[in-house]
Amino acid sequence: FSLKELHGIFPWLVESIFGSLDGIVVGWNLRCLQGKTNPTEYPVALDFLDPSGPMMKLVYKLQAEEYRYDFPVSYLPGPVKASIQEQVLPECSLYHNKVQFPSSGGLGLNLALNPFEYYMFYFAISLITQKNSAVTHHVSPSNSAYFILVDTYLKCFLPTEGSVLPPPYSNPGGAIPSPTPRSPPVPFTSYGMHHTSLLKRHIAHQPSVNADPASQEIWRSETLLQIFVEMWLHHYSLEMYQKMQSPHVKLEVLHYRLSISSKHHGSPAQSSYQALHAYQESFKPTEEHVLVVRLLVKHLHAFSNSLKPEPLSPSAHSHTASPLEEFKRVVIPRFVQEKLYIFLQHCFGHWPLDASFRAVLEMWLSYLQPWRYAPEKPPQSAESLPRSVSEKWAAFIQENLLMYTKLFVGFLNRALRTDLVSPKNALMVFRVAKVFAQPNLAEMILKGEQLFLEPELVIPHRQHRLFMTSTLGGSFFSSWPPTITDASFKVKSHVYSLEGQDFQYKQMFGTEVRNLVLKLAQLICQAQQTAKSISDHSAETTASQSFFSWFRFTPAEMNGSYTGNDLDEIGQDSIKKTDEYLEKALEYLCQIFKLNEAQLTQMMMKCGTAQDENGKKQLPDCIESEDGLILTPLGRYQIINGLRRFEVQYQGDTELQPIRSYENATLVRLLFRLSSALNERFADQMDALCSREDFVGRLCRYHLTNPHLVQKIRYSPVVKDRTNQNWGPRISLRFLASYRTLVSLLMIYFIASWFYVGPIGCTFVILIGYFLYAVIMTFFSEGWKPHEH
């Protein structure tokens, strides 16, 4: 096709593949496309959208002609959309010289994007706009076509080895044409100084014949990364957005508002808070979204760690280092660090307290361990031992101190509200404790805290550096200040740039956090005791099951209360895993925070004394007062999460209990009237039988009386008139109203009819069977003595 025809087809084709921005058109639904479920479409889609496939060739073909396509600003992330609509450009250079105002009668602002940007904008934002699309089958996000394409694009445009491959439609040895700047009719205020691109100036002054392919194509790497970061990590809250702005930027915005308010006929400009609040969106990242961000983090670590060693001579470095190598040096602190920190804070504070938080946790732990993605391999002999963190990572830890310390405190607050008896929750605590317990890591974090808490000397150039340092989310093309060698100032600059000058730092190894760790250790001990009690209860229940217990030919089930728990369904293997995870997590926490063994022993003893005389059932944490027991916050937490409970049992007459869900209401009422008539008619005879001292007396006393109920009623302060209370021998027929009993009787009748036994014969068999059961239960009852036989 001709370029003119391809130019008209391209927007329709992109929307047909990735779906519309409003989510109405699903497109190819790459997030649900998998090889197992779609064996034909899956490889075709990957080949078509491959970096060297037909779709990308079309992109480069249109790119060579400098075509532009409009992308609505209204579909950008909330904070960016609000600032552009306020005519204030964001700090990211991705939006500079691209804002296009509508013609007369048009609606909304647009970004004029080149084909590569337009394609990648749609590709990245489809992860957000298509998150509510219907899924007809279970989809593993890591096996979807979208996930594979993200990995492929990252490996192609951010290569760990070699350079970026040149586009097939570029001129040999020629530079890629840069987007034509568009001057908006209304002046924009920028969140940063407009700098001339050092990299583009470097390319422009290079001879085209000897141009480095990496220097020509570095713009694709930066554009790809900026689009991914802006679309996936820029959906934070209004408060975070305002906190990101540095003082000189706020002053610049204020000057702009004062100047523009006088231009529009004296009408005051809308306040920043109201405008941003009006466009703020409710951001709820999905588990798939977090997994894709984790893939980005892991690849950026590998990309950054593939940086070649610096030469000994600084002058030689300045002349020989390629733009791609320079890009590797600053890719994480300048593009990802700030937005990822805010994204993680949002997830830590708003993610549900369930096992799906594991995705967020692993993304966080992946960022904290760049050494896992370093090219060097550990020695073979040291594979079984925990790998010590090298001192060369001390600078990374110090420049990312809040990622380690503040987010660890956020995780502690989550763990204290989590049911640690669940194996999935116990595994998360174990994973975090294991990562922070790596040799030498805690010491380097402590060193970073000490550098931050150092009293700052009065150095004139420091404040200037702090305010003029380019924001971490800025463009790689913009200039940046010289490398700061002062380690203490690096840590302070990192903390204050993320949290502001008035931030009150909470030390990870301080008293307050240490108390939180002790609370978590106490909860771990309690969870271990709870898991053990559940395991013992399950073992006893399994051992005590018998053939007759299923039929429930006894009213004993009416006297007790349900003692089970949802955790009974976990199983013995999972309970064993829970105990292992919690035990190792407690061991790692002791290593990290140097916990005293005496404190842990005291906590274990405290947990043990909370058990009853059988050592199995624990009461919630309470405080004794004049009004009785009062639940503490810990006790309320234990009850809500099912870790502990009070033994609440029915104290009254078993015949007068509320009708249960497993009973037939009509039969309960009819059998109660029948049993009441029988008890009234044969009361004297039953008293005489129960007063006998032979076997018949023991049999009647066991089955016609309830000694526990008699004792409760006799000494109960509630029952005033005990003369009219029917707590003597009596017949109870309520167990016949149970659906389980009815099903058992029907089964017996069907079996009897199979052997041609009539209803009378079947009833006779049932009575004989119940009599034998009663005799056996009498022999093995609690009051029976062998010498009386």
C-alpha cells in the first residue's frame, strides 16, 4: 500500500489490536491470549507484533515520513491529565512539544505523537483500560501474549548485551528524524527547566557516516521506558502528586497562575487542588498489572547491571562511553525510583489483606535485590549457604533507603493485621524476613540510616544542589548536575526528594519499629500454638470417627457447641508448612534485629499460659476489671481472624434449643409434643427404673438423664422456681428430626427392602440395633466400673 493509505489505516489497526481507550472495543485481548487455549492465534499474534514483525515495520515506515497521530489527553493518568488541562506541562519530557489544542469546535486536548509513540501508548495503556474485560477461562498472566510481548520489547529496546537494533526502514548511517516541535497558542509552564538534549546535540555533531547506531536509536529506548513508567506507575493519589513537586517548581507555578489570571479577563484561575481533585481517578491495580511492573523492574536491574566497568581515566570515559552505556547508568534513579516508591506505598496501604498481596511483595523484593540480576555468579561451594551482600551495593541501598526502611514498616503494619495461621500469609512473612536477613544487608541499611541522621554541616552549595537537582522522573536527554560524592548528602537528598523537607523519619532499627517486631514475634508464637491446636484437634477427630457416629443415634450433639474453624480445611501438610515458615521467619527476625532470647522465651511462656488445662484451646487476650473480662485490641484481632474464641455453649434445656439448620422444623415440634406426653405419662416409672442399682438402672440413668444439665439447673442463679423444672428422667426424641438421622433410616429401609424384609421386620432390626448400641455405650460410659459388672 502507499504511505497515504497506510497513514489512514494505522490508527484503526492499532485500535483493532489493543482495543479502544474507553474499553468498549476489546481488540485482540492479548492479556487472555495463551498458547494452551489459543494454539493458532497465539503464535500468529506474537509474530505479527514482534519488534521485527510486520506491525513494527509499518511503524518505522510511517516514522520515516514524520506522520503525527492524535492521542486524547483525557485518557492519560489523572495527575498528568489535570496538569496539562491546567496548561502546566509535567516534568517528563515525553509530553514536551506534543500538546495540540483543538481547532474551532473541537473537543479536548490531544498529544501529537509519532507512529512509534502512538503504538507504544496504546500498547502500554491497554493493560489499564482492558482490565475489566470478561475472562471466560483461567488465565495465567505470566503466560499471556501481552506479558511475552512486554518481555520481548524490553529485551529488544533495552538490551543487556550489544546495542539496539536499527529499524529496517531507517536510512543507512543517517539519523532518525526527530519529532517536529509544535508551539501551542497558549504558553505552557514547565515543571522543569527546558534543556537542550545533550544526546541529540551529540548526534547532530557526529558525522552521519560514522554515527553510532546506539546513539541514533537511544530515543526509542527512552521513549519506551518513559511510556511504560507513565502509564503503569503514574496513577498515585493527589497528595502524593503534590508532594512530588519541589519548592522552586511550586513557586514557578504560582507565578504562572498570577500572570495567566490577569489575561483571561480578570477571572481567577482554578485552584490547583480543585483542578487536580476534579481529575483524580480511583486507581486499583490488578495482580496482572503488578506482575508486569515486576517484569519491568527485573529487566531494568539486569539492564543497569550490564554496564561496562568504568575506565581508570575519567577523560577516557567521557570520550568513549556510548549513549546506551550512559543510559544504563541513570535508568533506575532517574526514571523508576520515585514513581515505583509511590506505587508501592499505594499498594501497601490499599491492597486487600489476602494472599494476592504476594504479587506486590515479590515486586518489592525484586527491586530490593539488584544483586540477584547481576552477571556475576556465586561460587559453586557457596550455593548451600546464604549469599552475602557485597559492599559494592552499599550505594544503591543508601540511595534507596526508604524502599528498605519505610516500606518494611508498612509491611510490619500489614503483617500485624494478617492471619498468620494461613500458610500463604506465613510464607509472605517468611519471604520478607529471609530477604532482610541476608548477611551484611541489615548492617548496610543501618549505615544508611546513620548517614541520614548525621547533623548536616552548613555548606553553601548544598541547598543549591538540593533544589536544582533534576527530578528522578525527568528525561535522560535533559542535563543533570555533577555526581555528588558526599554519601550523607546523597541519602538526605533521596529522602527529602521523595517525602519533602518536613519528613519525620522513623528508624528501622529504632525503638518504635523494634516494638512492632516484638509484637509480630508474639503473633508468630500465637499462630504456631493455634496451628498446633488445630492439628491436634484434627488428629483427635479423625481417630474418634466411627461407623455409628455418622448416624448420630444419640442426642449428645445437642449439648455441645461447634468447636471447628475454617482453618480445619487446611490439612496436616499445610499446617506443617505454616509451622516451618513461622519458625524460620522468627529465626530471621532475631538475626536482623538482634532480639534477646530471654524475651522470646518469655513470650513463648506467655502464649503457653493462655491455654487451658488441656493445652489446646486458648482464650482471647483480656483484661480483668470490676465488670469482668474486657477484650484488648489484640483480643479483638484474635476473635476477628478466628485465632481464638470464647467457649460459648448452650446452658439451658436441650429440648428447648432453637431449631437448627440441619433439623426439620415440623418434626422437631411434633416430636417435642410426643416426648412431653410420654414423659408426663411415664414419669414415675422412669424414676423407679433410674433408682435401681443393677444394670437396668445404669442403662436408664445413662440414657434418660443428663447429669450436667441437672447440676446446672439445680445451682443456677437464674432458675428461681426449681420445683416445676423437668430435669428428672425423661425421653428425648428430637434427634429423630435431624436430616442425617432421616437419611440413615431411609438407607436402612432400602437395604431391608432389598432383602425382602417388611417394614415391621425393619423396625424390629433398628430397635435391636439401637438396644445393642445403648448397651455398649452403657458399658463404656464414664461412670461404669469393671467390678460392678
